Amino acid sequence: MTIYIINPNSSQNVTDGIDRAVDPMRSDSPVPIAARTLAEGPAGIESQAHVDGVVAPLLTHCAALEKDASAFVVACYSDPGLAALREQSDRPVLGIAEASILTAMTLGQRFGIISILSKSIPRHMRYVGAMGVMDRMAGDQPLRLGVQELADEPRTFARLQAVGTSLRDSAMADVVILGCAGMTA
């Protein structure tokens, strides 16, 4: 049995970053943890069309892993296909957006989200609203960097610091969430 973390974009660099980020958990996990790339996905999930377009290949990919899976983690902040995968699978299915928001609310009263692009914000707002926790959201601010640009570590880190500080100081966020799995790279 294996916990499968599925990166629904085709960027191996993002999957490698996810793999490095979860590496410290492996020694405590009773089962292996494997990060996988959805080869059929776009280079980055940056639009609603990208989110919608990866659902069918994600379901197919996970169906092939079902008998060996302990759980699935959808490693994209838009949680593409989360409800459909929960419906399809007999295994626990987690999405990083849902999990991060629920966790953030246990750590502080108001959370802020650092998005990759401005066009990500309406998608996040719809999701937070659907979760019924809009009143706990302090704000959502973009890095103004696409998924592929996140590989530029000095630039990304500088933007993360600036946007995180703004969410903390201007929006009054108690907890700041990184709104893209690509931020691990």
C-alpha cells in the first residue's frame, strides 16, 4: 500500500519539489509515499480550463493505482477532480487546498492565500466560498509568477516574502497559505 501524491500538471520540476517537501514524513509513515506526475496535464494549472481539463486523466491515472493505494493526495491548490476522485475511489482522498484551509483555521482566526497569478484569485474565492469559510479569509494576493517561473528560487522567495508580509501586515492574516504546489520547487 502506498500514499500517492498526484501532481496534476506535467512539470517534473514541480513533482520533484513535492517529493523533497514530503521526504521528512517518509520515516514516520507506515507506508511508502510516492509523488507522481500526470503526464497528460498542462505544464502548470493556471486557469479554470486547466483545472477542468485534468479531471478525466487524473481519474484514469488514479484508477490504475487504486488496488495499491492507501490514499490519494491531489497536489494542486485548485483541488482539481477532488470530488470526482472521492466518488471513484474507496481510499481516502485529500486535496491540498481544502487541507491547508482547514489546518490554517486551527492555527489562527484569519488566513491569507498567496496565489501564483491574479487570475487564480477568483477560482480560490469560489472554493473558499463553497467551503463556507469566506469570513475567515483575510485576503488572497498573487505572486504574479506562473508555475514554470516558480523554479527561479531567488525571485520566488523574494515575492513570497513580500506578498506574505503584505497579507500579514495589511490584510491582518494570522496564517499564510502557499496557494500552489509549485511553490515547493
